[in-house]
Amino acid sequence: DRPYRWVEVDSAHGETRTPEFLARNPVGKVPVLELADGRILTESNAILCYLAEGSRYLPDDHWQRALVLQWLFFEQYSHEPYIAVARFICLMLDPDHPRRGELPRLLERGHQALALLEQHLSTHSYLVGEAPSVADIALFAYTHVAADGGFDLAPYAAIRDWLARVRGEPGFVPLGG
């Protein structure tokens, strides 16, 4: 438990493009973590690792930590670009928007990522070790809402079981909660 102040930023209405926001993150994206001493950290997985340091969510063992990083890179390069983008297109864009043409490729690549995740979770309770880590938190984020992007999770029993385990963790807070 760390004290914090949550600040909502509406990227859909340009709030990440204001001079004040761009001074914190020149990339113009959320999330941004600003520490009490004024230091700023961006990128969700970097923030997760920073906040998890010294906790059970980031292993001390070098091999285990490398496996966590492996899954975080997988999330950023093989999972999120397809599942999150498909979700954005389906939820945020008009049905006749030209980007809808991207959906077949996004669905194909997203299902490839889900298949790999399913294969791993069919023999592991969590992504690394016997307890949740920041890797589980990062991959939970878009996996649990994948249906919003047109991904049917029915064929992925191990993923569904893993999602239930993550939801059952002490201190779990649902999206928007």
C-alpha cells in the first residue's frame, strides 16, 4: 500500500496533447507516474516493475525476473498490438471507419498470441512461478476484455481459468473500480 492520487486524463479529447501533459510525457500517452520528488516514469510495464520492486509481484531471483520481463515484452509486442487495437477499433470507431479493414489481421495475430498464452497456462497456474507477478497483471489487462475486440475466449479454457485466478487474488480491483 502506497499513498497515491489518481488523475483522470481523457486522451480521446486531447488531454494528453496539452503542453502541461506533454511536459510530463512528450510521447503524449498514458499512463504517467509522477513521484513526490518530481521524477516521472512512463510506460505501463516500467511503472508496474517500479511499483512492484520489493514485493511478491517482482521476483528477486534473476531467472524468474528474466521470465517476467520475457512475458512483459510478449505483452507489448505480440499481444497488446493486436488485442488492444482490435478492441479500440470495435469500441471507439464508427462501423464504417476504414480501420475496420484491419480487423481480420488483428484477429489472426491476436489469436496467435492467445494460443501461445493458452499453451503456457495449460501447464502453469501463473505466467512465472506459483504466484501472480507483474507479468500476470500486464497480460490480464487486455486479455480479460479481449471479447470487446471480437476475440471469443470460449476455446481458451486455461486462459479463462487463469483470469478467474487473477480476479480471485486478494486486493484485486476490477477495471473502473
